Amino acid sequence: MAQFVKVSFHGPGRSIGDYMKRLDAAGIPFAIKSPDNAGFAMEGAKIARASGLSHTILLRYTAPGDLAHDIPNYKKSPKEAAADYWDELIKSIRQSPEIALYKDLIWIETVNEARTQLDPHDPNFENMHPVDWLGELGYYIAQNILNEGFKACLFGMNAGTPEPGDWKQPGMRKYLELAAVNPDKVAVSLHEGKIEGFRPGLNIHSHPSRFHPYLIGRFKYLFAACDAMNLARPTTFISEWAWKYNTMPVPERAMVDVKWVAELIAEYPEVRGLFLWNLAFGREWADLPGKLTQLIPLITEYALKTRFPDPVPGKPIALPDLDETTPIEPEPVESAQPETPTQKERGKPRVPFSRTYVLLPPTADQAWAVAAMRATWDDKRYTVGGSPDDAGVGDLADKTVIAINPNEWGAGEDGKGLKGFFDAYYPTVKYKPVTAVNPSQLIRILKKGV
């Protein structure tokens, strides 16, 4: 069966509803992940119920019940820890009783980035290997989720973990055996992406093949372990795929990565979805949500137009040992080629002009945008938007950015905030920070002049 684009987004966000509706109308299955938002999960489930398409919907509770996080108690036996954890998880699930109408369509993803390495100073229950313990814990939690009528998805493994051989730990094998015979009800979730410092010179702008298969495509080690154990490869979700926790490349560059990973996972039908981190707006995420939001229409169009060839069932996997001295692939030609004269002309204006851009923070809603327009449109004709790259780009001699409440963008890549971003990437910008407590005050400040 031909494969569709399985790259989607982590979290509800602006325009994500359009992504779901357009793919559904075209008969293309979509995938969404909803952290702590049963309403968004139900929105996707209602579309799936109405159309009958096999859309993928993940729902994760980041702090189930009265817990502070979603990592169970390592000091208890896996069975006891699973029972305690389930008592809290079911509290969160039942806070939205209407979700029961769609439970057969929703994957409950739970447990997130638990430890996978032995720690002699803080051992697991009876010195069990952490992955052995996690697997057995997951087996019991999955049984509870299935008994409740939902689909079960564990473990949100941190990028680059676990060690390949640890998938064969007895407890984990127990979970994988359950997943093997229940591909539509039990799944594994992993995190992948780019980690700066993984190898010298690599960063969020490096081609994804240079992180493969250690941090990107790491799911192959899971599949290889299942092949070795004569188990069917489990349904798998890359439930977080990140460039960095609080930033990402500009959309044009990011789409190079999206297309590469889309082609990669299309070869493996067991991988049913990959979710780009993170659409949730907040100071700690800096400019990431705003940039990622710009990918929604691009990925929507890409998904509508793209089909991949039928994958080869059980395609053999050849993998290198995870040795830090293993050579990495050179930068692909298409991403390393020098600029052509035509590319250098991009951004040049038809005629020279001055531009002032009122940059709103990621937390600003429509009222702030209206206020900025009311204050500047009639006599100044400023540009108003929410993208630092839009504000800084262009071969102009006179570019001014009026940054509203710049602290809302967070510390940024270098800890120097929004000012550091412009200094690094758009140093010719005249940067003017403005603090306003509400839209009314913003109108007064902008009318007065900055």
C-alpha cells in the first residue's frame, strides 16, 4: 500500500484544524498529538469517526492525576508501580467523560523520557535493569489502558536511547510481544531529532542524514532487535521530533529536513506518525512555536501532493554499531552547495526603501495585533507580524524592528534573548524593545512614537 506523508505536529496550534480538514477531505490519513488537551484529541476523533479514515490521534497527560510528572516510581516493583500510576492516569482520562465516545480511536501515550541507564547510586527495584523494569511496567499499564477501551502507547524514549541491545531485556520483550500481536492497540513511542554537540560541527542547520541512525532513524534499532527476537515490528510513533527545545531553522530550511524524514519513515509502515516539536506557545519555547506554525500550510500542501512507493515488507535493516568513532556521512550536495548568483539576489528590493516592523510576541492574541494596526496604519503604515525572521530578512539599508514585550520570547539560543537573535542573524536591524502591559497601552506608546 502506498505511503502518505506521516509528518505532523506536536500539540494543537493555529491552522492545525485546517490541516486536519483538508487532508480528511482528500482521503488522506492525518496524525495529531495532543498533550493535556482532550478537546483537541476529540476534535480529531470526530473527524475520523465521520469519514471512516484511519487518522492517528495521540493523547498524552504530562502530569497524570496528582503526579508532578509522568515518570513512575522506580523503587517499587513494576506491577505495583504500574497500579499506582494507573490510579493517577485514569483520574486525568475521566476528567473528560465525553472522550469515552471516541476511546477506540485514541492512543493514550504515557511515561515520558524515563531513565534507561543503570545508576549504582539510585538503583531500580531489586537492581532491575531500567529498560527491563520499564518494559514490564509498560506491559501492566498497557493492559489497564486496553481494558478501559483505549489504545496504549509507551514509553516516550529520550532521543538516542535506549542502547540497542536493551530492547531485548526480558521485561521489554514482554511488552514487545504484546505489541506484536496487537498492532492496532499497543505501540512504542520514541523521541528523535538533532542534538547539538552530538558530533563536532553539527547543529540544527546540519542535514538530518548526519544524525542518522544515532539520533534520527533510531527506531531502526528497535526494529532490528524485534527481527532478531522473531517478533513482528511494533507500531511506532516518533512522538517528539525536535530541532531544539526552543528554536528551529527558518521554514524553507526546515522543509528540507521534513522531506528527508518523511521519505525515511515512508519505508517503514510500522512508523505511523512523526510529530514535530512543539506548537505550544510560551516564554520557555522562545521563537519555536511561531516558526513551526509557519510549517503547517507548507506540510499540508506537501502531504496533499506527495505519495511514496509501496514499502518492502520486513525490509532488512543493516545498522552500524553505536561507536562514537564511527564516521558520519558527509553533508549532502544539495544542502552544502554554494549560493548561485540567483540565490544571492533573493531579498533585494525593487527599489530601496525603509521598513519598520512591529514584532508581536508569541503570547500576543488578536487584540494585540489590532492595537498595533490601529496605532500605526493610518499615518505610518508599519508592518505588523509575529515572526522574527520576517522582521529581519531582506537586503534593506534601513530596517527597524519594534519588539513588543521581547522577554516573552525567552532566553533564545545564546541566552541573550531576542536582541541576541537579531545580533546573530540580522545584525543590520535597528532593534527597539517596547514593554506594554495591555493592548491599550501599546496603542498609546506606538502613537507617541518609539
